[in-house]
Amino acid sequence: MGRLVDGKWTTQWYTPDAEGRFVRGETAFRDRITADGSSGYPPEAGRYHLYVSYACPWAHRTVIARALLGLEDAISISVVNPFMGDDGWTFDEAPGVVPDPVHQARFLWQVYVASAADYTGRVTVPILLDKQSGKIVNNESREILRMLETMRGGRPSLAPEPLRAEIDRTIDAIYTPINNGVYRAGFAVSQGAYEEGVTELFAALDRWEEVLSTRRYLCGATLTEADLCLFTTLYRFDPVYHGHFKCNIQRIQDYPNLWGFTRDVLQTPGVAATCRLDHIKEHYYRSHPTINPTRIVPVGPRIDYATPHGRDALFR
Ligand SMILES: N[C@@H](CCC(=O)N[C@@H](CS)C(=O)NCC(=O)O)C(=O)O
């Protein structure tokens, strides 16, 4: 999938390795907003723009952080159409799509090319862009999360200093088996690669289920970036990864603690408004013809996310 436009870019879902494993590429734009502005990017309200997809778990992390850190007025946002076809992400009109006010792009690749004329590579969300120069600052969700932290007003931190090392270790620990694990299972093109991905995924879910039986959040009593990183994968799990990516050893709803945790984060004020299951289902089921050639989007499953989680009382 993907194509060359004026020799400027290519995008491909993935190039499997010799054993059929999904291999995720490195992100290209890695500048930083720093508190002292020494990077050339000071934490200035009104200066930065976020490009996201509501469907994408990586982008979703940054949308939640923007809401919880009170940055909705300070950082503007554009939302792509959930369907990703041969042209990659677009701003084609649909419910929930927010067009690009900076470059008036129709295709997301145009934002990359406007930033680096010779850019070739994957065209991904999220993107944090500097409106002053029109250039992409960074397109790695985890780094964007930490940058939003420097712009935080009076809201509670999602990466408090004393917990930072543990937050970083936790984000590292869940990345390969869980966040990327669902893709390693779903995009595998050999039985062996799929089984490797799905087995590691469920072994990790079992492990974190245990951890979450002893503490409310991954790093203790405080909601942190690490929880957002886990949440955006768990939220998509039963409606999409379980069926579409064949991650079906069991559901998240079958894990009392992971399921309670999912509802706990979702019911945190500000989070539900960032969650769009319609974009999520539309994106995955319609955009991967090798996995779902009919592009039919399933109607179910019916899931009650509003059930009280009780985790506040449990870990008081
Ligand atoms: N490492 C990146 C991954 C971002 C990513 O892979 N985003 C997906 C959407 S879920 C995307 O835009 N894919 C388009 C493509 O690969 O062509 C991050 O965490 O920000």
C-alpha cells in the first residue's frame, strides 16, 4: 500500500522480515520543545499544532494528554479521516474530521513534504508542528507526550519527577509485547510470526493484570503517561484487535483488573471525549484489505464502558 507522488514520498504498511514478522520503522522528526527554549522550540501557547487520527492508538495518547494537561486552547488540532487508502491519511470530509488550517493539506503527506521537501518514508500520525515555521517538530508519540508536559498549566503532571524513571521503564516494558504486540500479531504474514506475537502479547497482559491487582495505576496511585500508553491499546482491544488482529486468546473484559483499569482511565474526566470507537472501527476494518478484503465493519461487540470500576475505593 502507498505510492510515490512526484517522487516525494512512499508509505508502506510494513516490510516483513524473512520470517514474516512485522517490523516497525523509526520515526524521522525528533526535535524537542524544551522548557528553556534552547532547542529553538520554547513552550509557547498558540505556537504548535497537533495532527492526529482518533483511530490511532499512538496519536490517541497525545490527544488525551492535551486534554488532561489543559492544553486544548494552547495547542490547536487537526483530525484525519479514519479511512486510510492508497493515498494514506487524508482530510476528506466526514464526521469528526478537522481540516488542516496550517497548510490546507488534502493529504497528510503534504504536511510532511511542506516540512521537508525531500521527505520519503511513512506518513504517520501523530505530528507536532511549529506553526511559526510550518515545520514538523516531532512525530513520535512518546516524545510528544513529554513535550506537552513542559507546556502544562496548573494541571497535575502526567510525568512527576519522582516517578519518571519508573514511567519510562513501564512504557518501554509494554511497548514491544503489548502496544506493538497487537500489530505484530495482526500484521504477521506467517503462522510462526503470528504465534510469537500473540503469545508474547498475552504473557504480558497476564503480567500486568497481576500488577494492576496491587495498585490502581501502572506506576502506583497516580495516573501517568504510562497509563495512557497502555489504555489506548486496551480500549481498542475487544472491539478491534480481538477479531481483526486475531488477538483472541481472551478478551480484556475477561481480565478483571485490566478491564477495571480500562474503565477507570476512560471515566477520568476529559478522557471519554477523546475516544471515538466509530473512527477506530472504520479505520482498522476498512484500511487493511490484506486482513479484511471485504472491508465490512462489524456491528458489535456490545460493551458497557460505563460500569463503575470501583478501583478508587479498592486502592484508597
Ligand atoms: N512510532 C510512532 C508510530 C505512529 C504510527 O505508526 N501511526 C500509524 C497509525 S496507528 C500511522 O500513521 N500509519 C500510517 C502508515 O504507516 O502509513 C508513534 O508512536 O508516534
